[in-house]
Amino acid sequence: MPTPSFRLEADWNPEIASPGQLTMTLVNTGEAPVEGFALGVTSLFRIKPDSPIEGARLLEQLSNYHLLAPQEGFVLEPGGRWEIVAKQISHTLRHYTYGPKSAAVTLADGTMILPEIAPMTLKGEAGAPTIVHPGREALPQGETTISVIPFPAAVEVTGNAVPAMIGFGEGPETAYNAYEAAADLARRLFADETLFGDGLPVQCLTEARFSEGAYEIVFGQTVTLRAGDANGFQHGFITLAQMLRGAQKHPEDFIFPTSGTISDAPRFGWRGSHLDVARQVYTTDEIIAFLDTMAWNKLNRFHIHLNDDEGWRLDVPDYPELAEKAAWRGPGEILPPLLGSPFEKHGLVYRAADVTAMVDHGLSLGIQTIPEIDIPGHCYCVLKALPQLADPDETGIYRSVQYFPNNALNPALEETYTFLEAVVKTLVDLFPAKWIHIGGDEVADEAWSGSPQARSMQGPNGWQGTFELQSHFLKRIQSLLKKYGKDTGAWEEAALGGGVDPDRSYLVAWKKSESGRDLALAGYEVVLAPAEHAYFDMAQSTEWWEPGASWAGTVSVETCYAFDPAHDWPTEVQDKLIGVQSCLWSENLSNRTLFDHLTYPRLSAIAETAWSPRGAKNFARFMAIQTLMPKANLG
């Protein structure tokens, strides 16, 4: 008997219904009829539960996972088409990446067949995904410059003589170690090039006058690099190597100076990049490759998002159920396939050795790794793996914005804090950075309203509603972190309901740039990561075939580069801005070819904003240099 085969098509028509009409069509491309089957689909859309669906029954749903079946007695003949029409969708679909990501047809005998999945069309119009990196734009005629991203704070150089390589002349051990680190980094990033070796000798001097990470390069009879610490020397050597590559590859635009001075220091001490490793799987080697690209951009904070509703990635020895259950999705697991994961057991757990490898690699490049455990919300998989963390008498269902039911750790249960102390101990043992990020975002307004134990906390303590309970919860975890010598990071919602204590904490403002100003006025130190400029999961244009999401608008390279942090902040709170970071949420990244497309060169654009003075930025120059910057090549 021939093996059945199928193709899954989808189309979005915003002109039918509100917000639009979704049509999915399963085509029988095999040679035999099938009946008694079901279709499992993961996507970025959600058909609203209990909404009418034409042509199908909704058997199961969890967030963006749907299990659908035709009406009883339906037979899908060879060449036939089974059409599913839904008009009550969670939100407007703006790009093809909102459509089906992975799927499986389960036949009546239990056999699972994976259909071919066609990219979702718009109003039936044929097309193809646009996955194109922006090209290099030449400098205006007659201009020359140095090819450095992020561009240095002050550049006064002349002349041009391109050496074969960058060598080490004389200097302290700190400088030599930084030279070796930069050389090793360059060899990993540009395996077919030799930038460091027996070439132009760089004389190195340590001087206490330099701030952290700052450096100065003086060109003359010799090249002299001065800095006050290892990071400053490393930054200087990366600058020299970037200038060398540019002058070698585009001599019409870029020079390697023979005289003058480059004086450079970072604008912000916190120059970060966030990666969501919960919704998709990233190996330790892939993270190390990403850290390398961060280092070449002089970024120094890696914010790793270790859990979400869809997965938990850290081994906590006292709670083995997390590694055994919460880290995995697939048929028969506590989580179904989600967001493009395959219809088989799929996941990953970082053991202690994995964490040490990525943390140590980052530290060797001047990058501190800040772990995030997102609590109290975004914990659906935790509560499924550890049901003792739920109030057994809770009634009713509340749903998160991603439509996970009852997904927040309960602040009224002592077992919650026993669990979180074990998690914190693990984080303290593995991550030497002074900060631990505890999330605090997107807790549903109705969270815990059906929990008798949570309700019983409110009256005696004078707390009202979800966010005052959340404030109590987060402050208790903040006290736990202080006990272990750690400071607290959180998303901006951690200021709600009384918030976390501003002392020894920072909040990441992600909704709008203005959010950060309001947090600063409330006394918090702030890292700015506004979605409108710094969220790399946002598509780069409004075009349907451009990958990504656009709930925060679109973020072109120019929009990303134009980010001007704290430009409208009062003078008295300017010092509350400790830095800038990008965020890459991975809902769309089951297709790894999209990683580099969404990340680069926007990573370099944020890096220049975080490092360079406002007046040193120049978008035309940036576009001439950006093609020289490395990519992680995870696709």
C-alpha cells in the first residue's frame, strides 16, 4: 500500500470578517483516500476556543497548538482538499511567519505523517519569503574613514598604509592576553582570513586614567595602544582588526591610518543582547557562536531567558522533574509541539558543564551572562511538571496574553518559595554575574483570582488584586537574592502594585522608550530595550513576505539605528539609565535560516547606540561598514 502524503496550505484574508479570515487546506497528495484522521498544527496564530470553525472540529488547543479533525464520516480522496475556515483569530496576521510552522496528520491507525507545509499566503496571492541581508552601501564619493563598528568616540587620523597583520610588540601580560583573545576570536569568526600574527607591532601601555573598557590608539612611528584594563586592550585590538579588514576589502572607502589618535570609551556600561532559549532549542555551541559576534560588536551583557511557558532549560538538581518533563515538547509529553517544534520528543536541558562552558567563554571575551528565570508568570510548563506548586482548590481559568491557562506561580504557597530557593541556589552556583533577572512580565490581570489561598493573603495584609500580590512575591524573591549576594533584574512590569525595591535592582523597559523615563522617575535604574527599536523578532518591513512579527510595529535597520536613548529624560534622572540591550524572542526561529536575517546587522546598530556618543553616529557610514560584521551562521 502506498505511503500517504499531504500538503498543508494556509491563507489569510483581512478583508473577510474582523480581524480577518484564516483558511487552512489539507491536500491529499497520496494515492489512497483517508478518513478518521486528525491534523495537529503549530503556528503563531490562535483560533479562539469555542469559536465556530467551518469544516472542522477543534479537539485540543494549547496556546498556538491546535488539533483539528473533519466532521465524522469525511473522506479525503486523492487530490482532494479539506478546508478549515476560522474567523475568530487571536490577532491580525501581518506576515507569512504567523502561519503554520509544523504539522502532523495522525491517521486512524495512529500512524503520523508529516505534511509538506507551504508558507501562508495573503488573499491567495503567490509569493516567496524575503530573506535578504541589506547590501553594502558605498561611502559618498571622495570620503574615506575607518571601518569600525561601534564607531569610536573621537577619531582624528590621517594617512593610509595597510599592514598585512596586527602583531604584538611590547606590553604587560594583561595586554598580551587581550591580544591573544582578540586573535582567537578573529580566527573563529573569519576562518579563511589572518588578521593577527607577525605583522605591525602594537606597543601596549597600562594607564590608570582610563575608565572601564576605554582605550586610546596613537598612530605614528609606532602604533601605541593604551588602556586601563583587559577589556580596554581587547576593544583596542578589535578596533585595529576591524580597520585592517575594511582597508583590505574596500580600499576605496577605508583606511588604516599612519598618524593621529583614536580615543574611545563606551557610552554605557551595560551593552546587552537578550536571547530566548526557552521557546526554541539552542545548543551550547550555538550560544558560544552568538557570544563571539557580540564580542566583535563590543557588547558585554548576555541576557539568557532560560524558561517560559513553552520550556524550561536549566537543570535544577533538587527538582529533576524540570529536566525530565518541563524541558520537552512532543506527543505524549506534558507539552505538545509548539511554535514549529517537531512532532516528536524535542527539547534541551543545560547541565552544569554546559552553563560553565558558555559563561566562561563569555567572560574570556569580557561578556557577563545574566540568567533570567521568568516568574511568577510564564510558568505553565513548571506547573505541569510540579503540580504541587498549584493551589489544589483553585477554580476557574485565567489566560496569559499568549493564551496559556493558569500559568503563574502562586505567591500564597510556601512550596513556591522552597522551589525558588533551590532555583536561586543553582543560579548562584553557576552564574558569577552580580545580577539575576526574575522576569515579572505579562502576568494576567486575573491571576490567582480563583485561588482561595491567594485571596486569603490579601485582606489581612491590605493587598488589593493581582499586582500587589505580585509585588509581595517579587520583593520576597528580591530578599532571597540579596541573601545570596545578588542584585535583581526584572522587566518593567515588576514596578506594578508597589513593585520591587529600587535598591540593588534594575528594570528593563521594553514596551516603549517612554516606559524607561517613567521607571527612572520612580527611582529605578533602567536598561532600555524598547520593542519599537530593539526587538529583533519584529519584522523589518510591513511586507507580507518579510519574516517576523509586528505587534510593536516594524523595525527596519534604520529604525533600529535611529534609537536615541533617554533623549527626552529630565536631566536629574539621566544617571538612572545604565544601558541598552536588544531582545530576540524566538517564536519564529524554528526556521534557523531566520536567525541571522533577524539579528544582523541590527545587532551592530544597537551596539553602536550603546557604545558611541550620540554625535558620532552616522547611518550612511554604518551601512558602508555593516557587511564586514560577522554572523553566527546558525541556519
